Amino acid sequence: MASSTGNEKSVNPVLRISQLDALELNKALEQLVWSQFTSCFHGFKPGVLAHIEPELKAFLWLVLWRFTVYSKNATVGQAILNIQYKNNLSQTEKYQPLSKHQKLWYLIFTVGGRWLEERCYDLFSNRQLQSTCKIKSFINFGAGLLKLCGLLNFLIFLQKGTFATLTERILGIRSVFCKPQSVRQVGFEYMNRELLWHGFAEFLIYLLPLINVQKLKLKISSWCLPIAGLSNSENTLAAHCKECSLCGEWPTMPHTIGCSHVFCYYCIKSNYLLDMYFTCPKCGSEVHGLHPLKYKIEMTELH
């Protein structure tokens, strides 16, 4: 970005949440790039990248820095959110791009710092020499001090809303909007549809267990397939009812419930245990009791 073009821009402060979102987007991009890079070596011997992993990561972050901060004064997360870095050391309130020194020091603090931390951990993790232990303790003390300073910087950032990271505060680079933010128009049509659908689904989930589907199905079948009533004599019952009114098969241990239809014992017993208000699917009569059929139906009657 040319300086002449940047001088004409006014500074628009960035919300705290937008700066934090940009940092999270940067972390997600780095993880995505690293996972895509390591997937290229799945066919190789396991652990082939373990010895040079810090250097490979540093090279990838260097490439990202070259095409983001160095060329556009903004990281990928900031570019998505219409944010870029401003040289806060300049005396003017107009937008000023980062200087080359700020960009290089940004590279050293971010990429170089992480590489140094990972490489030092690998170098001193398995050594037990006295001099090595002193260097390791000194490095751990320095890393802890930097984290403490980062925590203090974050608390100040929450109060004032500028310099989300310690690197930004040291280098004097500030996040600003590239363009003035327009008023956002929020539509609630989609949210209303989702609330309505979820409410209807919860109502169905609550209502369906209360519906006796078996009884309703039998009731509808009795309306759709009406059968004329037979005589009340058990001789007529034995002569005409040669199938179970529930399963449609030859009745096993035939029983009646007080109407002129015959049921298998297990069919009527299971349905009656499931629904104490069970009614005959043929005529709609309620169960007055299970009575075995006194007259034996012979298999020869099927012929």
C-alpha cells in the first residue's frame, strides 16, 4: 500500500472482540496450513519430520508473513475482518503503513520467538549437564516472564482496547479498520423460522408418546373395513370365525372378549396388557374379559 494513499485515510478504532477474533483466525489458519503440509508426508516413514519440525514451521510462517503483513500490513484474520495494522509511532492521526523495520521486528518476535522456544525445548529436554540445566532454567525464567508480561498487556488491552498482543505494544503497531464501518442490518426471519420449527418439534416429541398408535390404527381399520355382526351363539362363532381378528391366522388357543370375534390368546393378551382400554378392531367392543372358546374348531373346516 502506498504511503500517499494511506495518508488520505482516517483512523477507525477497532472493537476488542474484532481484534481477538482476528488472532483466533490467525491460529486457525496456521493449524490448517500445517495439517495440509504434514498430510503430504503420510506415505513416508513415521517421524520423518520430527527432527526439523521447528524449522519447517518457521519456514511456513515466514511465507505467510511475506504475503500478509509484509505486503498488505495485515494478517489473514485481520484481512477477513477488514482490519489492518497502523504505525502508531507516527505523530499524525491519519493512517500510516508499517515501516520495514517494524515488519522485520514483527517477523523476529512472532516467527523467530516461536522457533527459538521450540528448538530450545528440544535441545535441553534430554540433557542433564549442570551447565545445560542452568541455561534451561534461565530460558524457562525468561519464558515465564514473557508470559507474565503478556498477561499484563492483555489486562491493559481489556481496559483500553488497543494493542491486543505484547508484540504490537512493543513495536507500536495498532489495529484499525481499513474502511469506515457501516450500520449492520440484522434480519430475524431465519431465527424466527428456527424458533418456530424447534418449538413445533418439541411439541411433537411431547405429544407423540401420549398417542396410542395401536388403538388408533385398529380404530381406523374398523371404520375402513366394517364387518357385519354375527349371532351371539358360540356355534355360529365357531362356524364363521376361522381366523384371528388381529394376526389373520388360524387362531391358536382361541379366545373371545365378549363380542362375536375370535383372537389368538397371545395376540389378545399382549394387546390387552399394552392397552387396558383395548377394543375389538372389527366391531369396537371393549374387553370384558378373556374367555376361551368352548367349541373346538377343527382344521377340516378350512376345506
